[in-house]
Amino acid sequence: MITVQMVLDCLIEPVGQLNKTVDTLKSGREDAEVRKVAVVFMTTYGVIKQAVESGVDLIITHEPTYYNHMDEVEWLSGNPVYEKKRALIEESGIAIFRLHDYVHSYKPDGILVGMLKQLEWEAYANPAQMNLLTPPSSEQHTVGTIATHLKNKLGIASMLVAGDLDLPVKRMGLMPGASGGRAHIKFLGTKEIDLLIVGETNEWETNEYVRDAADMGFAKALIVTGHQKSEEAGMRTVVERVRNAFPELQVAFIESSLAVQRI
């Protein structure tokens, strides 16, 4: 019998036990049997319903279930949306494990590896720093052509861009998720890159830095894909890991639609 704890041990093993982490079992029991696993980016109400209806025993999610990084719920007590979501989880008995810190701590970062594979940019990556990408000189890229490639590979209808769409791109940085303005600006300021691709920004930080850089004549541009699409495909590395460790398990990857749409 395969248990929840056995699957969690498989996910934790490459890193070892972290002393401080948000990666904990949010619902369910460690000793419960697992026959079917769903890997997701976000445990939305719709995703949980789909998983329950298809007989999933364990959901592995990258992001929190309850709208804050620590999954703190005291402040949500009595909120009708929270209460309905919690009721679905508790009544189903489904186990939910958050896999955020561990997968980012894999060597190399599991999310980054998955995104490079999805974008077909594995050959671009610097082996010593895999989020620093250098296309071969035989390829001619601009900010605009890179944006089009991202749309096609990630299924994005639109994204935010700062800088000149016609700017030639000889080297770029890829920082999925929400690394924060200081990390973005430090990367832009210390690496010889023309373009930085990120998941999300505080608009008064990275965006404004790139605007100033462009106005000063520096060859700098920024693409903001949105947090979900910058990391979601990276969780496919988790699907592969669980399937390889437990061939007898059914392991499904469930994509979800974006929470907000640009219109």
C-alpha cells in the first residue's frame, strides 16, 4: 500500500527536511492510502471538485489553498467562500500537500527546469545559472518575438511589456513567480541581459526601473507573463518524479484557467 507520507517523502528526499517551510499537509492523513494523485498549480475550488469527482486521494499544489502564503485561516472564519471550500475538503477527506519551498530548492530548481522544458529553452540555459539564457547567435530575437513565443508556448492571450518591442535580445533572464522588485532590479543591474521575463511585479518597482532604464537609453526590457503561467508548467516535473517513484499510481496534471482575464 502506498500512503500519503510515502509520496511526501519522495518529494522531500532531494532536499532533506527543511526547518522552516510552508510545505505541509493542509488536509487529510499521512497514513491514508493513495491510489490517484493530482498535481496542480493552485488548489482552486473548481480544481478540488474535479479532483474529488475523479477519485483523487492526494492533491500536490504549488500555491496556497486559503489565499495567503502561510495558509492561515483564523482571519477567514465565517467567510462564506472559505467555509464552503473548507467543507468540500473536509467532507471529501482528500489530502492536500503544498509543494513550494522544496521544489524550488531542488538542484536545479524544479519549477525553472519545467518552465525551460515547456518553452523549449533548455539549450539556452547557462549550466551554472540556469535562469540566465543565451540564444545561439544564429537566431535573431526581439522583445516582440520572445513575447509571441511565450504566448504560444504558455497559452497566454496577453501580457505586460515595458521597453521597446523591437529591441534585439541577445541574452535574457527568466525569473518565474514573484521574486520581488529588489531581486528583479539586482538581476537587471548586474547581469548583461537585454530582457527580463518574470511572473509578476509590484508595478511601482521593477516596471518603473525598466521604464527609467529605457528612457536613459539602456537596452533593457521587461515581460510580465502573470504568476500562474510563469510557473504552472514547472509542476510537470513533479508529475514525472511521482510517476517514476510509484509507477502503479495514477498521476494527473490538472491545469486551471486564469483567475482574472485582460479584456
